[in-house]
Amino acid sequence: MFILCFVHSSWAQQPNFFSRSEIGFSVGTTFYIGDLNQFKPFYKSNLAGGFMYRFNVHSRMTLRFTGIYGKVEAYDQDASQPLIVNRNLSFESPITELAGGLEFHYFPFQFGNKRYKGTAYMIAQVGVFKMNPQTQYNGELVDLQPLGTEGQNANSGKANYGLYQLCVPLGLGLKLSMGKYVSFNMDIAIRKTFTDYLDDVASDTYYDPVALQALNGTEAVALSNRSIDGSSFGRRGNSSNKDWYVYCGGMLTFRLGKGNNCPVLR
């Protein structure tokens, strides 16, 4: 009987799936970097939120699975350059993302351990996100992807872009143990994407309005070129660069089980 109790007590103190697992909930902001905002961090940032599951492999590395929901937007009218203001494009898009990857700690971390109570960390993930570029037109919010504002049409040979895209979140963070079962985290991660259409702007030039009218209709023509002076000779976008977006937030995470923490790797 004594041996059974000893074995049970010893097992309970060992790291296990639940004692290594955490769930967390975050609140933060999202913003976009691309053709309509090339240089301004946190420009038109929007309230966003998310959740996270962590599995602590050891004190220096964690498996990390996250989901976020937010919104990005940008407006040429806010630019400092007259040529960009004259282009007069704008967009907004909801962002729903799921991602998984690794978190590397600069220092060992353990819940409730005064010696290992805090660390900075790096984030490297791969994910998928859903976007839906929209803009205000005649007092209504219009979906841009179905319109083919850059001549996307089966008949033109230029396929429409997908609303589901891949991303690679890369970032930095800080976390601090607040006892045996809770930690506070702050991190920021930029999302490399493989699309130039988060803002519905990719082409260097405006599509021919007569051809666009025949392909996709009057509304596509109107939203393809919204320049204030009506010019079609300016630069619509930059096809050499893909779009990015950023999530920055704070999070509380909660350890799911009892027992000792994951093994310490110094």
C-alpha cells in the first residue's frame, strides 16, 4: 500500500500533458503594411482579440497554436504625398487567422519558480488567414474581390485572388509568471503574406477602363480608378512587394494541470 501511494505521489509530481499545457486569451490591435500604408506603424490600428494553446516541451521551447480576429484598413487621403492623396484608394478587411509553430525562450521559464519567473521569447509560426477587402462606395461597404478591379476574370486569363491565404507570423514577446498557474504575456508579430491583394491593389498600372467595363462592369471601373483628377496615368500599386499585417497584444494564460513544471533546460 505504501509503495502504491509513493508511486502515485511521484507520478503526480512529474511533468505531464496537463501540467505542461496552457490556454490563454488576448486583447490587442492589428494594422496593415502595403501599397496604401508603407511606412506608418500602428496606422489605423483596430481592436483585435485572440486565443492561444501552449504545450511546454521544456523551459526553453514551447509549441504554440493561436487564433486571432481583427481588422485592417488604410486610406490614401491620410498620406503626406500629393500623388498618393490624388490616387484616392481605400480599403478595409476583416482578418481571421489560425497559426501554429514554436516559441523560443531566451531564459528558462517555469510557473511559480522565483528563479525562472520571466523571459523574453521569439515567435515563429505558419498559418492561414481569411481576408475580404472592401471599400465604401455610394454610402455602402462593397466587397472588392468579386469585382475584379484589376481585370481579374476567367475571360481575361487573369484569375481572381483567393480570400484564404498563407502567412508566416514572426515576432518577439515577454512573459512573467504570476504564480503557479497564471502568466502574463505581451508580444508583437508581423505576418509575412504571399498575396499582394490584402488591399485589392497589386498592379503597377490601371487596367484599361474600356476593357474592364466589358469584362466586369461599371462598378469595377469606378472602383479601379478613384483618382481625384480622373487621371489613369499614375501608379496604382507596387507589384514587387507583398502585403503584411501585424498583431500586437497582451495575454493571460492559465496552466491546465497540477504537478511540477516542464523540465528545466538552462
